[in-house]
Amino acid sequence: MAAPLPNEGRLLDDVALRQYRDEGYVVLGSLLTADEILALRAEEERFRLPVGFGTEKNQNLRVNIQLCHRSEPIRRFCTAGPQLPLLAQLAGPDLCLTHQQFVTKLPDGPGENSDIPWHQDNGYGRLEPMTDVTVWVPLVDTDASNGCLQVVPGSHRQGLLDHGSAGINPVLREAHRVGDALEVPLAAGEGIAFSGLTLHASGPNGSGQVRPAFYVRYCNPATTLVGEDGSQRPVLEDPHSWMVRGEA
């Protein structure tokens, strides 16, 4: 039997809830056991795409999405992980999983970059209302040397910003950063939750080692998906959406 997590059964206290409300993010603590980290790292390697996400100089950025239906370790974390009671405090008792992906940075060499520019998650996939919350979990220790997550505290209060094609990687989107950036180094298996309106980014991986991370986005089941053409449909009509807590 796997060892219990250090914060298993613990809910967010008033200080953490206030931080999420005021700053748009909160560190959740350890969400994965050592065995679960190894299992998800193995799944990241198994599903890692052979080509990068971007132009020739961006080939070290690897992204693979919506794998719950293909992997038991991924499905178990996304639908029954210890983050769910915490997210219910942030987004309400009824939670729908809407998006999951691995975001992996292979080691960057000269002239290469795996940077992810400043953006809001609603700048990629817009939801209405924009009360969604993302959980980001690195599968190795992260800091500035390998492209840890960066956030702009309080940026969620600016609403949805204009996003355009990113200069450093044209297949990505980018918004103008307003506010001071904060690096959030995390140990493997620790999680951070942030609003779908919180500006976040990550820099290059200069560590010489692979930096895999796991990303899951949740919303209220009454949420609407808004397409690029302005079309709308209920989130639960999307085949990748799962009810994970409460009822629709």
C-alpha cells in the first residue's frame, strides 16, 4: 500500500482561500506519492509525441492532451485525486474535468527554446463563466533552471486579456504581461491551483534533464465552451469532459 500523502485529508485554511481569491493561485502541497509520480512519469514517456509543439527551434516542447480514456494512472489522478476536495473549496462542490495534458520540456540546447509565453488558460479555451481552475503538478523538482511555473499574482482580476500568436513560438498564444512575475518552484508531486484568468508562463529548460509536468483543468458542469467562432455548447457535451465530483 502506498504511503499516505503528507497533507492527506487536509483542507485549505482561510489564509490559503484568501490567497486564491486575492492573488489567483495557491500552492496545494503534495498530491502524489512517490509511486504515483513514477507511474505518471512512465505514462508521460509512453505517450510522448515524436515531434515538438512549434517550429524547428521549439521541438523540445512536447504536449500531449486528453489521455484519461487511455491510462489508468492518469484517469485515477484526474477523477479521484486528493486535489478534488481542495478544488471544491475553490470552485464549488460540483466539478467537471474538462482538459488534461502533459507539458514536457526536453533539455534546450543552443538556439532552442521550450518557453511557454505569458497567457491565461481562457485565452486558449474560453469557458463561460470563467470560474475554472487549473491544477499543475511537476513530475520532477522544478526551479528556474528547468522552467518552473511562473505566475502574476492578482492578474486574474484583469479579466480576459487579448491573446495573439506568440513571438517565441507561433503555435502558442501570448498576452501582454501586466504586473510582477513570481517564480513558483515546486518539488515533484506538489501541486499549484490557479484561476483560468491567472497569467502564467514558464521559461526554458537549461538543466540538461527532461522536465515533465501534468496539467488538469476543472470547471462547474453548467459551464459553456465558447468556440473561436463564438459558438457555444455545454461542457458536458464534450467527449473529454468527466463529472468527477457532485452532480450535473
